[in-house]
Amino acid sequence: QVQLVESGGGSVHVGGSLRLSCARSGSTFSINAMGWYRQAPGKQRELVAAISSADSTDYADSVKGRFTISADNAKNTVYLRMNSLKPEDTAVYYCVLNPVGNSRADSWGQGTQVTVAS
């Protein structure tokens, strides 16, 4: 059983930055990748970033060049640095274990709200 706890969400103005953190605890069995999904009201869930156990990264086109995912394995923590935030980045962000496509994962955090005000 893996537990994921997010922190770092909040409200910022357009162009601002936030860093989300996801602390992982519990079993380390079969961890292939960690990722961040986001869900905005009325919109489809989107996988915005993922990092593999080999530290390769992948990003949604909508956030490339603005978001950076990283991992501190010693702290069992994954980060999502978000720069140049836009109103369309407003969503609940979920940390996940082993993301698949845009909607599935082995474990989910509780979510953290990010609001970007224009």
C-alpha cells in the first residue's frame, strides 16, 4: 500500500509560480513512475507530467517549457515546479503512482487546488 500526500497548492496571479510536493510512504514495490494529473471543472483529466524510475520525464504539450517534474529519492518526494502560470492551469492537481494514459494510476493523492487569477 502506497500513500501519497500533496502540498504546495494555492492561488497566484498570471505569470506566477508554484511548487507542488508529493510525499510518498508505504510499499516501494513496483514503482515504475510518478506523475501529476490535473482536473479542471468541465474538462477532461490530463496527465501533465511524469517521471520514471530511471528519471526520464514526459510532459503534456500544454505545459512543456513551463513545468518541471523532479524527484528526490532520498526523501521519497516528487515535485512539480510550475512557472509562467496561466488561468487555464487552474485545476486540482493529483500526485499519482504509475500513471497510465490520462485517467488511470495505481495510487492517488488527495489532490491540491491550484488557482491562477488573471
